[in-house]
Amino acid sequence: MIARVKRWHAAPAALLFFIPTGARAAEDAGDAARELARKTASWAGKGETVSIAWRNLSSLGSPEWGQVRSAFEAAFREAGGHAGDLAPAADARLTLSENPSQYLLVEEARKGDDRQVWMAAWKRAPAASGGTQGISLQKKLLWEQDEPILDVAFPGSGMLVLSATRVVLYARSDGGWEPRGSAAPAPGKPWPRDPRGRLRVSGTAFQAYLPGLACSGSVEPALAMECRPGDEPWVLESGSRAMLLANFAGARNYFDGRVMVQTGLRKAVGPFYSAAEVEDQGRPHWLLAMVDGRTQVLDPALDEEASIPAWGSDIAGTDAHCGSGSQVLATKAGDGTEPDTLQTFAIANRSAVPISAPVEFPGPVTALWTSGGTSVLAVVRNLATGKYEAYLVAVVCGS
């Protein structure tokens, strides 16, 4: 079955996107893809050209992933749709992710001012064994450069790289990624020595958060971005569903403690570097990596229940549900002068339980952001080369 959201939902100072969770599973991948393709063709209009881009954030292998795409494309043609990038009437961006019981194919479609989100699902084969054994982290190098990287995101089929001085759009070619344009934000006041930044994308549109600046732009027909001075809250995501609005301390490199959750609850907590949401026995908790070195465990009312020592300042959540609950990825404690690690933890009885081996990096992690689905984006300063490297790190549930 396909769940549908007619309009993007808005929250103060930011657009928050919600995907329905109650979709019933189709019989198999082909069934789900074909049903979604027919829906897309009907919505776009018979004979209309649709630009289609794909992204696989699941553990599904290349042969099966190819079958999903083939089933979608064949059904799309049979329903009267036409796929192409020449003067398209609509854009469709399809992302495959997963949870413990289903694969989820999520489509973000846009035609003029009309924006739609659909989700098709099919059942996963049962795991060979239960528990959390075999959970691992898989890292993939995406990009490296001399200038510090603040964030990397993927609008449509391109790649955006955000630094303190510019945002650059890259397009994939036979030789890798080639630049297709850049835009430079103009800070209204001096930035901190180690500024932070965040990208959020929706189709071909994007938002960029920088200290004291709120920027928005698009990558089509060419890269364009507008920035205005302001202290709007940043949107901190944990996976694709849980979100937190947090005010950034523009003269520092952390959040000042003023937060708001999706329910509208506002709270003043202590200053913190990063945040993630996890479940403990089915109950959601927000984790905040505080500037004093502790990680606070907050209940749904954002009151502190416990604290976790010995983590670093960067944590991130994903949609992965390995075993009985969700997980958080955390760096190790350090002073930023030695190689870092990233490890997966579960929260049980308000305590942190390591459930994967740590994955090692060639230097300290300088930024860690949720990258949708079961992955996070980690930026590392390579101590051997001096370059900044961006990695996609995926949580893989074992069998």
C-alpha cells in the first residue's frame, strides 16, 4: 500500500517533513515499485516527462536494487509516463531505506507548486537470528578537500559541499564529481574560529544554516542561494522522523540550550554540541552532548533522567532499529589531536550499551550529522594529509 502526504508540514522558522509510518506492506519489491510507479504516472499526467533520481540507503544489494528500479521504470512506461531530464514537467526523488520488518521506498515529487510524498513498503525476510549480534558500521569516503567541510548533502542527483566560505554543487561524471557552480554566503558579523554549518535538502531545494545566517536555495536550473542575517533555530534531525529545533550560539560553536520538539514543547536546557533521539524499552529519549563533557539522557518532557560519561561531543541518530530498539552513534572522548572512532550504542535502563565494534578514522571527527535513513555524515580532519574528508557511515543490522 502507498501512504500519501498532501502537503509539507510547517514549524516555526523551518519546514519539518513527516513521513507516515502506517503503510501496509506489499507482497514483494516489484509489487511495491509498480504500484508507486502507477501513482506517479497518474499524478504527473499521461505523456508528461518526469525527471527521476534514485538513492539506496538500505542494506539491499545491487542486484535486488536493480530489480526494484526496473520494475518501477517498466510500470511507469506502461502507465503512460515518460522519464527524462529534458524539460521535465515534474521531478521525482526516490530513496530506499529500511526498518526491522520492511523496506521503505519513499518518493518526494514536485510539479510546480504541488509537492507530494508517497511511501511504498514490502516485507523483509526474517533474520536468521535475533538480538543485536552482527551489528556493524560501514564507512564510505565521499569527498575530500583542503578547506574545512561543514556538511555534505544530496539534492536530486547532485552533491552539495558546505564550507565556511561557500557552498559548491557537484554533478557525477565518469571521473567522479565535477563542480557545477558555487555560491558564497556573506556573514553579517565575525564567525567563531571553528564555525559549524548544516544543510537540509528537499528535492532540488535546500536550506543552509550558518552562524547568524539563514540561507535557502535551489540547484535547478542552476545553483542559486540567498542568505539573510538572523538567529533562526536550526533543525537537528535524528533519522528521518525525530526533529529538534535548537538555537545556535552564533559567537560560539554550540547550541545555547533553547530547544523545541515536534509536539511544540519548548525547554531551556544547558548548552550542548549535538543531539540524537533513541528508544529505551519503547520510550523515546533525547540525548544531548553537553559542553561540560557529559551526555544527558532526557525524558519526553525534556527533563534529565541520567547522564553518560566518556563520549565525545558528536552524536547522531538514525532510522536503524537493530534488535529491540533504536541506536545512537557517538565519537570517543578526546581533545581533537588524535584519530577518532565512531561506535553504535543502545540505551537500556538509561545506560549506554555498546553494540558494534568502533570504526576508526584517520583523524578527529569535526562534524557528525544525520544523513537520512540508516546513515550519518562524518567529517574528519586527516592528520596525515591535513585534508578534510567526508564519509557516509551506515548502520548495518546483522543476522
